[in-house]
Amino acid sequence: MKDKVIRAEEAIALIRDNDVVTTTGFVQSCIPEALHAALEQRFVETGAPKDLTLIMCAGAGDSKGLGTGRLHHERLLKRVIAANFGRMPKVAEAAQANKIWGYNLPQGVISQLYRACAAGQPGLFSKVGLHTYVDPRLGGGKVNEVTEEDIVKLVEVEGEEWLFYKATKIDVAFIRGTSADPSGNISMEKEPLVLDCLAQAMAAHNNGGIVIAQVERIVEQGSIKPKDVKVPGILVDCIVVADPPEMHRMNYGKVYDPALSGEIRVPVEGMPKMPLNPRKVIARRAAFELPPNGVVNLGVGAPDGVAAIANEERVTPYITLTTEAGAVGGVLAGGSSFGSSANAHSILDQNQMFDFYDGGGLDLTCLGMAECDAEGNVNSSRFGGRLNGCGGFIDISQNSRAVVFAGTFTAGGLEVDIADDGLKIVTEGRARKFVRAVEQITFSGSFALERSQPVIYVTERCVFQLTPGGLELIEVARGIDIEKDILAQMDFEPVINKPVPMDRRIFIDEPMDLLSDLLNLKLWERVSYDADRNILFLNLEGWSVRKKSDIEDLTKVLIDACEKAGKRVNAVVNHDGCRIAEDLYDDYADMIQYMLEHHYATTTRYTTSTFMRLKMEQALNKRGLAPHIYERADEAHDAVGIES
């Protein structure tokens, strides 16, 4: 048997000018640092190999020069196809200066393209990217003027729009594992993620290229169990043992954490509690959108704080948190470990996770936002003069059933005082996030509305909801002046009806009893019955219909109240400040129809929200039901028992 173990410089010497190189890694984890360092060293010393094409998914570096950030030297790279440029800022600068060709494509698309390359297919059909800057009508994912070749095409298949992403054949694949035997069979027992190593290796091997694997150690031939082999030796040409061992850290912040690799399980009760600051306020409010028994994805930054809140509030057992990198379940890690999970249930290949997302497996995602405009468009890819890249943002936001965008209202020096059940702005941020038009569309508000996708925007001081009329201000923190602290800090005026106060519990440094809200354990407190007038009052002020189970819980509470009354009742419902997810109005109307058929004599409802009145009217009219929805409470009360 051939011994495939060689030194890093020997492996790198096999790379030729103009080769297409792909590398594994996710943000700061699972990066084959020794291979990147050896490639950089060879180029600096010899000027070769030059004019390479780099293909990668998520960023693979520390944003300060490690990982793919090492490949910034002039003439080393000719072209970059990547989901993220922010982790290699000097490469991003070269792209912005038109020194290299560049494409910024969705992370999941690139991940799935590895499989297309491996199978010898010409590319990938996907709806991911429609109506964003990746759409050829809005730029085709090109990052500068010198990039001319179109690798994304708009096509029509059976009357529907699709994007076709061209596959680029791969010559060299850098992958990483924990152990390898001399034949190249690779296991990943100490890795926090497996990512796309198998697909990348297949793509290079089947194209006649080479596969270079960085590992921590060499083990005896045949000692790796067959099911533990993540990449078989038939695909691997060279094995490089990381030297020194620091070149094989789990991530740039941790040498090794067995809880993240799944080798042990740790008690979650001892995990550190987040300090009460704007990030925690945002994460707490976003956590109220979590769907029990649902599957959730969290982005980096303020959104990944939701995992900590779920753990603090003992909600984690009732939801399944995931990352696009492949982690399923457990407590998602933040910081340098972002993408991995402590006590994970399983770790999928990254491309398989995106298959799950694309097919509708996500119930909710919470993502960050750099800019947001009046149409509800969000920019997270190119702003403030920086080419950051979309990462998995487009794949995830377009395919999740519901979306929460989370971030501070302004950026750069924002200081707040959290007290008295609310907050006050001490120093306003220098940069506005709510702008008239985003610099680049990473998420399309109009496309979301077209598909009835529920979208809200959570900040430390207020919450917006996407409506056909634009962004509507639906919640405001106590202590915040709408004119001074919100409207004066925006470049456009949102829709304002009657926003309700943000939940006071968010701003108090003690447990919120979030689980009771998510499971609707106290929903019965919102129902009262006046036997003398035979009127059932339902107060849904400030309540949210986030998921179908909320409607089911409400139906049970109403049926129970009506059965206790012993006869058909006249119902009056307060919908002021209530939010029904865009895609659930029909289900909610079905509930009203059921109650009218079996338990209600008459029913009226009221809300100051023009948007809700319109949506309710449309949903009820479709069922041949009179809406009886008013703007004021007194109108609804006057009509009860009369209208039918």
C-alpha cells in the first residue's frame, strides 16, 4: 500500500499555476491552517503557483490574516468564488480594487455545487438568490467591474423562475480531519464539524485533480472503523500532519473542546449567563418568536445570543437549534466557535444541511442586519465601503418559514441605559441602519411579501413588521421617544398605527418565564365571560400568532370557555397590538369559522391596525363570513349580539 503521508511543502509543490483550489473551513473552525501557510510560504519564496482560482463557502479565517487571509499576495489569486470575503479582508480589498475577478455567491449554493462538480454535472438549479444581488438582473453576484463572465443565469422551468449556477471544475482540494491511516482514510472524531470535505474531495478527484488532507495524527492501517471514515482513502492523494500542533486548533479561540466535537456531554446549567446589555435585550425579544417543537437557525452576532437566552430560560429542550455548518441540536456556540454546538444531537455534512433548509425544513431563522430600507430589504453583504459577503444569509432567509432580523438600531458608539422596565439612549450610534435604500439587496422584502413570508425586525428600542405598505412600527421600548429616538434616526418614515410597549421582562435582569409564553400556558388568562350579557371577551392585545400550534392552543382555550358557558356565546376579540404571521391568516380564519359553526352566536373584533383589518377581511370573505372587524373597541361592543 502506498504511504500518502508527506510534508506540507511537498504537497503544496504539486499545485500548478492557474489551478482551481477549494478549501474547507467555517468562520474560525476546521481550517487547514498548515496548508494555507505552506501555500503562502511557497508563493512568497518562489512566486509560484500564481493566478489561482479560490473557491470556498463560508469565511475561513480570523479576519486578521490567518486562514485564507494568507492568500492575499498579488498574483497568487486571479479569481475568487466565495460566500464570504470578510474573513480575508486583504483579498476583499484586492477585489474591490479590480485586481482580481470575484463572485460572491450564496454559501449553500457553493456547498451544493461541490456535489454537482463531483457528479460531473454542469451546474445547479436553485431558487436561492432570486431578486437579490446574485440575480443576473441585479448583478449576477459579480463583485467588481473587471469580472465579466456570467456564472449565474436566469432560466424558466415549467413556468417558474430559477437561477442556474455554473459549476467550476476543481483541481485541488484542501480538506481537514483528525486521524488518517497511511492509505488516506480520514476520520473526524475531534473536529466540531465535517462540512463539505467528502464532496470537495470527490469533486477534485473526479476531475483528475489532487486532494490534500491536513490531520492531527497518523494511526495504524485499518484502525479506523469503516463507518467512522468520513473521507475514504481512494479520494486522498496526500496527507499532511499539522506541525506545529497549533496549526490544527479546533478554532482560533480554542485548541480543543470535547463538548463541541461531541466526544462528551456537558451540563448546560453551568454555562455562563449573558450580561444585560443591548445584545441581550435584542436576543431576548427575538427569543419570543421561537417555535416550540420547531427547527431554528441562528446567525452570527446578536442572533447567536438567542441560543444563550434559550438555555437561560430552559427552552432548549423544546426547540431544535441548528447551524448551516451542519450542527443539529444542543446549545449553539458563539464567538470563535460559531457554527458548532455543545451537546449536539448530530453533525450533518454542510451541503446536506442546506438541502434540508432549501426544502423548507426551517421553521424560523434569526439573522443580523447591517442595513434595512423602507421596502423591508436587508443588506448584510456589502456596506460601509466593505465587501463582507453573504455567507449563508440568502439561502437561509429565503427558505425559512419565518424570519427575524436582529441588530442594534444604529451602529458605532451606541450606548444605552437599561433600567425602569425599558431603556434610554445615552449616546446615539454614528451610523444609521434604517436607510432609504440599501446599498445591496441580500434579502428582498417584496419577494418575501409575494410568498407570504412572516418577517420582523428586532432592535433594542423597537420592533418592525414587514407589511405590503412597508415597515410597520409595532413595538416600542418604554423610555423611548418615537420622534426623537426612532423617526429622527431613520431615513424613511415607517407605517405607524398603534405600537404596543415591548415586554417589560426583556429589560429586567431576571428570568422571563419565556417557556410559559412559548407554550401558551397562561393563554386562558386572556379569556373572560360575562354570563349576564352572554359575552365572551378575548383579549389578544400584544399576543403573537407565530405558528399553527398557537392557533390550536387558542382554539382549545376558547372551546373550553364556551363549553363552560353551556351555550353559544357572543364573542368580542381585542386584536390591538396582536400580530398574526403573514402565512397564518387563513388558518386563523379557519378557526373563526369553526367557532362560529360550533360555539359562537356572533363575533366581532377590533384593532387599530389597517393591515390586520384588511388581511382578516380578505381571509374571512373567502369563507363567506362577514368580517365584523372594527377600528375601535366601542364599535365592536355596540355590534356584538346584533351582527351575525
